[in-house]
Amino acid sequence: MAEFKAQTPCAGLLPVTVGDLRLTEVVPGRMTSLAPYRGRVAALSEVMQAAHGVAWPEPGRITGQAAARALWFGREMALLIGPDSDESLAAHAALTDQTDAWAVVHLEGRQAAEVLARLCPLDLREAVFAPGHTARTDVAHMAGSVSRLGPQTWQIMVFRSMATTLVHEVEIAMARVAARQNSLM
Amino acid sequence: MRLGCPICGERDRREFYYQGAALARPEGEAWAPEWDDYIHNRDNPAGVTRDLWQHEQGCGSWLIVARNTVTHEVLGVALATEAGA
């Protein structure tokens, strides 16, 4: 009898450490996309607050903390990360389970922003892209989501099918940033 | 080149997909010279154009971008849902 074993998107690929830069896989609990029905954003936000303690995120913003987070995920779209979405949300939004659809990694280190700058066309300076900000963008030519969770902590998401490519691209960028650092010293 | 997406802010051209001229769709089903123009005929202005773009790698919005093909100046970006295509 065949036995099936769940594998995470980046199984066998991460973690990777280069100098003080570290790339690790994150396996969040549940991920649900929330697409509010027309004119129901305010009502949805109230229900989200009551059920999960997170408000509806404005464009480019994250609400909540590690246990329950709402990530702005596109036009009139948010991603609830962490808890199973409460039934009460379904009255105001279309809910779609995305749990196994995305590869989620964290990039940490003093030069993490310099690594990301090689992969996506965003202005990543802290004055522009502060902790709590998020963007849908081009990550090494893949449709992705980039979020700043802390001054030196970034979350990168791409479709699960692109996990190997993402790790490969970030690893190369990490090595090049580190090599540049070493050559300057 | 950068475009100021009304939702995401100023973003690099790489995040956008170019569709073509932003034209008003003719009224009615009956064939008329306006339909010929809508489907086949395009101006190629040296100056201001009004084009449809999509913020494909960002929020996904369709945008109407006014820009100058001579100076490369971007004159304005509006959501297609609000500006009317």
C-alpha cells in the first residue's frame, strides 16, 4: 500500500545561509484569499476583527501579527494567513483556500534588502517600504508577493510550482551580495 | 520608465503589460464605419496617446495611461473602471 507524505514546497532546498544572510522556509497554518463582494469591505473588516483580530488591509499594507496576518494581495484581495477562516467571513467575501498553493520563505540579514533589490523592481528603502508594507510584484520574473515584516526580515511568496526557481534565484543573489561585501573589505 | 499606479504607487515598467489604444466602444450591434475604426484603424501620433495598460505583476488593475510619445512624459494614469475605456 502506498503511503503519502505531505511535503512542503521548499522541502530539501532550505534553509540556506550565506554570511549573515539567511533564507528559511515558513509553513504558515492556513492561507485563505479573501475577495470582498462589492461594497462589503467595511463589513468584512468588522467581521475579521471580531473573528481573527485583524482588520482589512489597505493597499500595500499588512495587518495583524504572526499568529494571524492579513496581507494585501492585489486589487480588492487579501490573504489571511494563520487561522482557519471563520465562517462569518463568507457572508461578505469569496473565500478560497490557498494553503498549498504558495511557497513562503523568509529572508533575513543586514543586507537582505540588497539581495531583494537584485530580484524585484521595488524601492526597498526603509523610508518608502517600511515594516508592515507589502507589494505584489515581479520576483525574478515570477508573479510574487514581497512583504517587510521587520527592518531586516522579508517574506517572499511565489506560486508553489516556482519554489525551486525562487530558492535558486535568491541563493545566487545572496552569494553575489556577500561576494561584493567580501571584496570591499 | 515608471507608471504611477493609482493603487500601488509608482512602479517599474516591467510590472505592466501593454494592451493598445484606449478606445470608446461603438454603441449598438449594427455594422458601421465606427466599428471599422474601432477594430482596424489606429492613429500613430507623434505626441499624446491614451493607452490601456495592465498592472499585471502588481494589483492587476487595468489602467488608462496618457503619455507623450515624443517626450516620453507620462501625463496621467487612471483606473479604467473609473476613466472609461
